[in-house]
Amino acid sequence: MPDGTYKLEMWDYEYSQPMYFEKTCIVTIKGKSIKIVGTNLKDEEFTESGLLLKHQKTGTWFIGQTESEQYLKEIPFEYAWIDFKLKRYCYY
């Protein structure tokens, strides 16, 4: 993915629906580093950071901590993933 800042909708991975009503996040990508900051969360604060990786088996973009995770047999369910086409940040 190109470096830049993206606004994505937050989705619940388990239920395949928006995580919160009209909740979005700002995703900042610089090289392989990614940082997610939740917006419109009222009193809540949400941030996540790590490496933006493309799963070699499925082609799914996800957030990991080490480069070797892109070669895992499956993406662990607790890992957040991003659908850039649908503009969704999904996590469990």
C-alpha cells in the first residue's frame, strides 16, 4: 500500500458488521509501519500500531508485529485486518 493517511470504517470481525454506529478510524501508513487511531468514539480511546503485512496465502492485508507473520498458514482470528477496497478496518 502506498504511504498515506486513510479514513476507514471500524467493523466487527465476528459479526461482519460495523463495530460501532458511525465509528471510523484514521489509518496512517509509512513504509511497513501502520498506526490506527479511532475517531468518533466519545469517551473511548482506541489506537493500534504494528506492521502492515500482506498474507502470502490469501492476499489479505493485516496488522502484525513481525515480518515472518505474513507466512503463517492462517491469520490468527485476534489479528486486525484491513479491506482497502471496502474501506474497512476489521478486528475481533
